[in-house]
Amino acid sequence: MANFKPLSQIAKIIRSKNAGVDKITFDIIFPDQASYQLVRRSGILNRALIANLYNIPESRISDFVEFEPALAIKFTIYREKPSGSPGDTDIFGSQQYAPLLDLQIPVD
Amino acid sequence: MAAVPKSLRFLCPNGHLGFAPLKTNSFYLGVQSRPDFILADSGSNDIGPIPLGSDVSTSPKEWQYHDLEHMLLAARKLGVPMIVGSAGDTGTNSRVDLFVEMIQDIARNHHIPKFRVGYFYSEVNPDYLRRKMEQGERVAGLDGRPDLTLEELEATDRIVAVAGIHPYIRLLDLGAEVIIGGRSSDSVIFAAPAIRAGFPEGLAYYLGKVLECASFNAEPYMGKESVIGEITHEDVKVTAMHPDQRCTVASVAGHAMYERSNPFYEHVLGGTLDMSRCRYEQWDERTTRVTGPVFRASPEWWVKLEGSGKVGERYVGIVGIRDPYIIANIDQVIAWAREQVRERFGDSGYELHYQLYGKNGVMGNLEPSRHTPHELGVVVYGIAPSAQMAEEVCLIGTRQMFYARLPEVKGTAGGVAFALDEVMRASPAYRWTINHTVRIDDPLELFPTFLTEAGV
């Protein structure tokens, strides 16, 4: 049986923010190589998981990047409507990361 | 031109100047180290389309003045240039004028000896784009948008083009000691003086990229603190000025991806900064050194455009719900209220939006949680061509929730709790109509430059 830990207990920073007016970008930044590699190698975080988690088609994910200099995994999605349009709920896109916090990562 | 210096140091006290005031202690620590330039970006499109569309700042005048005053007094005392880009959140012409006037007021109030102020505009006349489009030129959509149509152009109230280094260099050449820029890419505010002084473009644009949000490139997280970037012919070094902050490899590399869909590339007018081969090293306790950024010039001038168009006047209502049966049937409650609006105003010509705090008020359709809350906060938005109609749309849409006809409801004296009797006037609703690029012949074409004076 594998042990699991929530992503929030492994990553140092988990955040979301506008990337321009039509996209929201998500940064997951790790405190060290070991934790970065643990999550990266687990393969848990990928386009399919993000699409499933946010209930969007994979075509709405514009970028998925592993960015080793910052020990980060990063992805970006197209917004349903541009930031601040009538009906938009988060002008800065800054509170869209919460579902990532409880992602269960196998740790052994 | 003077000989190329070995290095130049850039003090940046704030990112999105005006949105919150700069912190003075770390700023004056930076000033004491005698930087060669004092610079800040003042713009952001994070704030949504309303400030651009209605041509206002979202930053209070007092905070803008506060930051400009500290920067100007320090810059004039040191005798170094001060540069602010994307004036007043949006970089529209009125915001540039506002900042130039503030500089003149500050100079007068402090009896600063006369100095030259350069400024440039970034607004684009819609007719300019219409003519291009009628001649068959593309206004190409960014981020998955289709190319601009004449209909969307018609729906647009105000457009700014995003400047490159060029108007800044021109104003420095003209002898400007203070520059107030219209809408600009954040990085070019810093890159312009470095490139003009003879430093490599890749390092210069990288310098701007890493400094534009000030202390967001340092850790621990503390906004609005000063940082200093130093450029040489081999590297960029970035140092936190706040005694408790450090620019680390992680914080500096992490900043490269902040607010960007891709951490490796940054597009500006005239080319792309390629950061994919950047190397980051801890230089000293509070300084990180970066080498390896490369700038790739593009063969044509494609300028980014931002445009905002008005949707209508807007009113907002707020109600709360506690009855679990009503919460479970909230969709029917909303359907009832919508129907009452429809009976009064028909199917179109207005917008009515419900935001359900407690259910998916923050994430909308992205919300994965199906948890049932014990209470629900509902914000109702009514949008219509006139304020009077928007108020009535919103009022019906809010108040009729009270009267929703649910078959098994026990509470027959009102289905929602009112926090207020009335609905409230909000800012007009706007939307981003333009996030596009268009080809221009000359990088100064859309950015007329001007020189004036301040001081006594």
C-alpha cells in the first residue's frame, strides 16, 4: 500500500493568477529538488488530471511546463470568459488553486 | 555618446505603482546605495476592463502621488533619471497627463530646480484600426481569440497599444530627466535605458522582467518593498533591499513564471526574450545572479493592443439563504426570479448574473466541490443600457428570490434574508474586447513623444 500526502504538505507555494486577460496560470513551487522530483516522477500532475479536476476539456489547457530552475510545475488554462467580464467571479484569477491543495501524492 | 559603462544599477520600489503604496524604509536603503536609475511600472490589466474602458484609475490619487513624490525627490537629489511606465494603471492619455501634472505639482511644492519631463501616449484611435482592417490587414487574436472583427471594434470604447523600448529611448535621447510612459510592456521600462547605454539586449530585457514587480522576486513574500537590479555585460544581479528579504535562486527563477503562461518566453514589441537557457546562482546572501537570457529580434513590428468596451450600467444586490430546502433548490429560486425579470423586460437587452457564495461563488464552473453549504450568500448583478433599467433588473432579480414559489417550503414569510432593502449602483460593466496584435511600420508609430518642464 502506498502512502499518500496532500500536495499542500509537499509544495511550498501553490497559487493562481491571471496570465493576460484570457488565461489563468497556476504555479506549484517546491522547497527542494527531492520534493520537486517526487511529485514530478509520480506523474500524478498532468493535463488529464487537471482537466478532470476542473471539469474542463484538455483543449482548455494552454500550457503545462516543468520548470526546474524554480523547482516548479506550472500550467495555464483558458478562461471561460475574459477577466472582469460580467459573470466572471475572480478578476485576478487569484483563488482558483484551492482544488490542488488536497491532491494526493504517493510518497513511497 | 558616452563610453559604455561597466555596470548600471536600477532601483525599483514598486510594481503596479499606485495599487498600494511603496514601503519607504527599503526604498531609502536603496537610494542610499546611489542607483543610476529609479524606475517603476504602474500598469496592470489584472484589474479587469473597467478602468481602461471608463478611463479611470483604480489606484487612489493619494497613493500615486505618494510614490511619485518619494521617487522624484530621491531621483532629483541623486541627479538620476526617473522612469514610470503604464501610468495610472492603464497607460491611457489621461493617466499620462495626470502623472505629468503630479510630477509638476510635486516639483513646485518642493521647489525643485527646473528639469525636463518626457512623456508619450499609447492610445489608438479606432479609425486607425478600421482603416487597416478595411485594407485587409489582420488584427490578429492572442490567446486563442479570433482576429478582430469590425463589430468588436465598434463595441470598443478605448484602446491602448503596448509600447516597446523605443519611446523611452527617444525621450532619453531628447534629454528627459523624468519619463512618464503610456501603456508599455513592463520589462521595457528597465530595458530601454540599459540598451541605450550599450548593454546586451537579452540581459537588458531580463533585467526588466525580473524587476518589474519589485520585491515579488524575493522571499519571504512581502510586496511593495524595493529591489535593486545591476546589469553588466555578462550578467544581471538582483538584490532585495528589505533587511528581512533575500533574492534567492528559487524566488528569482520563480518570478520568471509569475503571471505568465510560459516561464521561458516573454514577447515585447520587436522580439522575444528567451529565458530557456538562463542560469541562476546565489551570489551573496541577498543577491541572485542570472546569466544566459537571449533576445531574438522579430522581422516585423507586431504591437499588442488592449481594448475595453462597455456592456452597460450595473447594479448589485445581496441576499442570504439559510433554509436547507431552499439552498437545495436554489436553481429553481433563480429561475423564478429570472422569469419575473423576463416578464418585465423580455428575453434580451439586459444581463442578469447570480454569484452563489458558498456553492461556487469564487470558481464558477471550475468548482469541483459538490459540498452542500449550511448557508448561501447570493450576489445579484443587473446590467442594462441605462442606470434606471439596470436598477430595476437587479431589484426584480434580487427581491423576487424572496417570493420564489417552491412546493414544499415551510418558510412562507420570505425565502431569502435581505442584508439591505435596496440594490446598489456599481461601476459600469465592461469587457475586454481586444487582446490582439497588429503590424506597424515603425515602433514609434503609435507612441507620440513630448517634452515639457517641471520645477522652479
